[in-house]
Amino acid sequence: MKKIVFILTAMFVTIAVSAQESQDNTPLFKDFSFEIKSLYGIKQHGLQPLSLDLQAGYEFANRWTLLACAEASHTLMELDGAKTYAKDISLGGGLAYAFYDGTKDRFDLRLQVLKTIGSADRKHTTFDIGTTWYGKPNKMGIAPLIGFGFRYEKSHITGIPDWWGIYATVGIRF
């Protein structure tokens, strides 16, 4: 019951605050962003991660963004000749720095750490460094994004190896 009350309170506070504007008539949430993207990692040690990521960001200083990430992953596995997959959900956070912020696009360098939650098939901790390009938002506030990077997933289950490798991601940013 406490969780439901907390979630409802958070929703109402968010709605009330989003209706406000700052003194210079810019939206209060202009420093917030939201991303939906898919990730594809290379096959390594019989593992190949595929995931859907939801990411929220808050630009707290010029070019610096604080990130919160939720990731639903399916890892294709080929272990001891058997092909299968593992599902998991990870939560985490990170920091991004815009090393290029032009008039039509932007490049971020991102560092993130994620940890699986719940009863995941494959429990692991993820360490991620990557770069992301995204264009300036269109009239609807949507911008395409493309990224690539290096990721290390430290396995916490005996018999499932660690995964590290290059990944690519594509999605949209609001």
C-alpha cells in the first residue's frame, strides 16, 4: 500500500510541477530528456546481448547530464553446444558529457553502471562507456540517436561467462 501511495504522490507532484513555468517563460523541464533505444552487442564467449533501454536524463550543468537507465535484455547464449536465451531487467545510472554541442547535432560521452534486479535468468553487473550522437529535436521534440561503445558484463552466476565487447544502439530522444 505504501508503494502505491508513493507512486501516486510522485505522479501528482510531477503533473503539478510540469504545469509551472520559470520566470523567463521557458518550460521547467527543458533540461530533462527521455530516450528509447535498442542495443545490439557482438557475439563473444557464446553470449550476444540484445536489449531495449529506457533512459532519462537531467542536464544539471552546461554539457553535463545525469542519467537513469532501465534495460530489458535478452541474451542469446550458446553454452556447451546448447542454444538458449536469458532474460533480465537492469537498473542503473551514469553521467554524460557533451564533448560537441553544435547547432544541428550533439555528441555525448557516457559512463554507466547497471545491475540486474529481481529473479533474472542471468544476474550481472554492467559497466558501459560509449558515445552517442543525436540530432536537434524536430517540431514534435523528437530527435534520432545512434551510439556505439564498449560494455563489460560481470556475471554473478557460475557457468555463465562474463561478456565484454562492442555494441551499437539506435533510438529516439524526446
